[in-house]
Amino acid sequence: MTQTSPAAAARPRQSAAQWMRQCGAAWFTVAAGSQFLFGLYVVALYGVATLGGDLFERASFMPVGFKPGDAVNNVQLGLHLAAAAFLSCVGAWQLVPQVRARVPGLHRLVGRIYLPVAVLAGVGGVILIWTRERPASLEADISITLNGLAIALCALLAWRAAVQRRFADHQAWATRLFLMVSGVWFLRVGLMAWVAVNGGVPVGIGNLDGWFYNLWNFGSWIVPLAVYEAWRAAGRATAPAPKLAMAAVMAVCTALTLLGTVLAVIGMWLPRLV
């Protein structure tokens, strides 16, 4: 009888783990690039519009945007958008191991800014939802509220783990925070990917009160969190099957994210800048 050596038996597991890491890295690269583009879009649209004096005209497409004479709400909305731009541009870089290893001081500095800004953005978004009239559904408002509370909770737990020097737990909670903060980005990219998969028909999106819009409002932060927890579970598994399954999931997520990003750039972001 032929006996399998320990090294030969370990090769399938190593190969599955490599596939999982590579597919995960591919998604993260696409997501980081897409979020950076989204952050630049926010800066270009609202920052340039503010400097050029045409902010109210530029923001006319927003369901509830800037309003002449409404200084308090305009400042609040402006701070919320500035926070969203900052979080989109720097959030992914905080999770890159090479960045943490090579410039730990910068990582800590940005983290000390990122955590409170994330909380302010999440709580500020909840306040904006319930203090300004919007055409969106009650389901969407409830989802955004829960997402904002989840952002605050993840930020608190990430900070506590860092203070207690539980760095593995800190990284896990920081990743969850990144995913929760990214809900607004997941919403847009996911909607555009849905339009493409649906044959170009924006079913349930046009009036911000359709079934898919309401469903994906919850899915835009629950699904990424569920995928991340599945990723962690697959990483702990000793058998190759869960890792290969997770690699396949991440490959699909990468394709959908890339598709949604391209359509968001072409269909939403660039047209509003020109």
C-alpha cells in the first residue's frame, strides 16, 4: 500500500489556502481602488463645487441635498460628506499589512483620526436621516440607522482592543468597521452591478422605494459582514474544501465589484463631474 507523506498531504491544504488568499487579495485590491475613486469623486464634486460657488446646482441630484439658507443642515451635510471622502480614501490602506509593518507610526496616527471620524460619520448619517425629509422608504432609513449604530460599536471595540494590545482582535474589529463604513459604497456599486446582471433594467431602484433597493440597503452592510465572518471561519478550517469554496465566493465578489465600479464610474460619477 502506498503511503502519503505528511508533506504531500499538506500540499492540497496549502494550495487551497493560497487560492483563498489570492482571491481575497484580488477583491481587496479592486475594492480599495474603487473606494479611492469614490472618495475622489466626492471631493471633486462637492469640494470643487464649493470653491466654484455652484454647490447648490451641483448637488441638485441628491434626494435631500444642500439648500440655500439652511446653514445648520448644510454644514452638517458638508461635514458628513467630508468624512465620507476621508474614510473612502484612507480606510483600505489601514488594513494593508505592509503599511502597518513599514510605517506603524502613520498607521496609528491615521487610526486615531479614522475611528472618531467613522463614529461621527455614522452617527451624523443617522441624525440626517431622521431630521430631514427624504423620498426613501422607512425600511431604508431603518437600515441606515442600524448601519450607523454598527459603525459606532465596531469603532469602540476596535479602539478597546488596540488599547489592550489585543492586536489580532483589533485587526478583526477594524476590518468589520471598514466594511460597515463602506456600506454607502457597497450600496452604489451593488446597485450598479444589479442593473448589469438584470439586463440594464433598474428594477426597484428608480424611485428609491423598490424591493431591491430596500433589500440591498440592508444587504450592503450585512452581506459584506457575513462574507467576512465566513472568510474567518474558512481560514480556521483544516480541510481544503471550505477554503476553495471561499476562494470561489471571493472570485465572484471581485467580478461583481469590478463590474459595479465600472458602471458607477461611467453611469454616475463621471457624468456628474462634467
